[in-house]
Amino acid sequence: MSTSISPSTRRLFLKQLAAFAPLGAGAPMALNLAAASSAAAQTATDYKALVCIFLQGGNDAFNTVLATDASSWSRYSTARAQLPDSIALLKDVAPDLSAAAGTPKRLGGVLPLTPAMNLQGRSLALHPLLPYLQGLFNQQRKLAIVANVGPLLEPLTREQYKGGSKAIPSKLYSHNDQQSTWQALRPEGATVGWGGRMADMMAAADNSMFTAISAWGNAVWLSGQQTRQYQVSLDGAVRMGTTVDAAGKSRLFNVPELADAMARVVRGGRSQHVMEQDLAAVAARSMDAERVLSAALPGASSKPFGPADLLNYTDIRGAVGQNTLAKQLQIVARCISAQKALGLKRQVFFVNLWGFDTHNGQNQSHAGLMAQLNHAMAYFDGVVTAMGMSDQVTTFTASDFGRSFTSNGDGTDHGWGGHHFVMGGAVRGGMVGGDIPVYGTRSQAGNDFDNSPDQIQNGILLPRLAIEQYGAMLARWFGLSNQDLIEVFPRLPYFAVDKIPNLLRT
């Protein structure tokens, strides 16, 4: 389906956006546009950073954020308590330390949430290994939940999906394609992501390659039309084959002259061929950027980023080791700390936690991932708060897709919609954006869930919020104007304005 929007549709959408401005914080699920303007980097006087934590492989949202009201819990337990290894978490029980690591008995009961809003008879809980996130939601009010979000081309009901009367996104359930769709709103092959497009809108005046930074290799989410993503290692800027001595001098094979010679060669090339000159320009830009960023970054062991043992977490078997996600977030925090020295007003960052393709052995693998996520987000929140920048940094999660409601024996299969977290000082903590899904029961004829408006085969969630609506909420906080929203999210006018969550104070 085309992404083009007619001028009349665009005008109507902008008019609807403006109509919600007077509602303010008193309408928690509406979009607050009181601060709407043609915000751009030229007028931005504050600093804001948006950090994407990507849960690679497709996170099981059903065991991350759980509906625990009586009807939901009964249906959840029935769907997931399959042989040979039930993946249904437990409620209102203490951990059984004699049980095997990662099993529901060993984990103990799910962690109840106390929302700052009326859930109309519904109740929620978190995975037992997310206690820090529970505290952020219940007490500190720095965490919100976005329920049942995923890729859509337009609003879609279960009846429309079953009848084929409306188009659905292409290549659902494919890891590569859905990772790209979440990051770039198109399947694999897309070259521009919505994070990069936001950077185009807001950071053009910075003219800096440090606007979009990945601590996890190439991430299409960061690539814009003008914005180039800059990739860092876990320890900082990547050097081109050299080391630095105590005096700050570059060395190659411990010889400064060799390092200087290599720099001259790669900067200048050996001919005027256009491809060789382009390669030389890329190399020169990389070396110059490394020098600038390395000089601006605070030390990894300095407070609040270190000492190194802050990066250690305890896994489900009691072993202590470095959390690679926390290490990624450490370099993100160090880059944020360098923003004044670099002259930046807006930045977008990407980190990644892999391993969520839990087709089997889910109890152990998913519990281990939840422990990592909880520790890493706790570390990052603590560091950013100690930096005095909690209100200026918003962190959110994304993933390929959710997973099936049903168990395949000891795991789950690929899904569609899922739940996500938004964390930071600007978050309206304790709030839930979107609609909590209604759990159904398996039909006698097969694996369909006919008595739920929110589930399809295998109990997979049919998304109620589009990625565009989730992204628009984040983009508004980042400073984009109404018109900019449509430029970044071309299909946004297809979705209801009043369904865009208002979980961030702009």
C-alpha cells in the first residue's frame, strides 16, 4: 500500500492535532500539543537525548508485562501451562530456592503494579526479575508502559484481519524484516530510519557526526537523509589501527612515526580516482571524529560511570559477570556527558540486547534476559540521574515483534504486537498508554482465539497502536512540530490522534 497521503488528509490530521492542545495533562491518553511549534535545531536551546534499547529476537511481552485480573490470569495460565515445561509465571508465591534456575517456582510471583490511573478493573504485573522497573513505575514514577504496539498500515480489527478486507504489513514474523520495520517503517533493505529522520529535523544546525550514535554496530534506526550514524565501541571512539600512549600520542607498532605515515596515506590516497578519494575522505572524517570524541569523553571509571563493578550483574544461576547491555549504556552516558563539549542539542542513541528468539528453553533464557534488562536500565537511570540529566534523557524499548500466547512445549513462536517501556524524568510514570489486551481462550477447532478482539492464531496480539503512534509520542518530546511528525511518519494521518499516548512531559 502506498505511503502517500492526500493534502486534504494531511490538513485534517493537522487540524485534529491542534484540537487536542487544550486538553493538556488532564487527558492522559491524548496528545498534549500546548507546546506545539515549528521546533527545529535552529531554535532549540535545551538538550535532549532519545535512547533506543532494542530487544533483538522478539521479546515475549506476555511474560514481561502481565494482565493479572482474575479472568486474564486464568486464561494466561491455561494457555501457557503446557508440557513438558510450563512457561506460565506464578502469582502470589514466594521464590522456591530449591527449584531449578529460571523456572517459575524459583522466580516466585510476578511483581504487582500500582498505576497512577484507573485501569477499569484490569490489573498488571511485571516479570519477577524486573524489580527495579517495578519501583520506577510504582514509587519513583519514572516508568510508563505502552501496551500492544506493532506495525500497522491503518487501524485493523480482528474481523478485518480475518476477512482480508484491509492490508497488513508485509513480511510479518520475519526477524530481519520486522527489525527493519520497527526501525525504518519498511522491511529489510530500508536505508533511512525514523530516529535518523528526527535527527535530520532537529539536529541539522549541529552539523555533527555525533548526533546519532550506535553502541551496537549498524542500526538503520539512526540513519537519516542527512544524518550519518556514528558507531562507537564499548570503550569509546574507534581508532584506526593505532594505540595512544600516556602523552596522548598515536602509535602504530609502538612507533609514532608509523602512525603519522599511515594517517597521511589513508587521508590522501594514491590517485585521483573518485572512489579512492571518497574512501580517503571517509577515513579522514573517521580519524578526525575519533580525535574529537576521545578528547571530550569522560573516563569510564570516573563517577558516576564507574567503577567497573557497577556493570556487573547476577545471572539466574548466581554467577556474577559484566552486563554487556549496561556496558553499551555506559558509553551512551559518557557520550551524553560530552554533549556540551561537542556543542550538541539533540542526540539519538541505539543499544541492543540479543537472545529473545525463545522458541525453546524459554524459562531460563527469558529470565536471564529480564535480569540483564533490569540491571542495565537500573544502571543507566542511576547514572543519568547522578548527572542531573534525568529530565533530558528518555529511554524506550523496541523489538522485532511480540510472541505467541500459546506455548510450543517449552518456548514461544513469533508474534506481532507487544508491550514496551518508556523511562526517564520526563515520563508520566505509572501510566499505561494504549489498550491492555483482552486475553482469550483457545478455540476447540484449533489455535484460534475467537473470543478475544485482540488475539489471532496462537493467541498472537493484533496491535492496537502503530509504531507511528509510539514514535510520534517520542518525537513530540524530542521537539518535532506537527508538520515534522508527518514528514517522519508519513502514515501517521491514518491513525487516530486521540490514541497517540501522552506519556511524556514536553
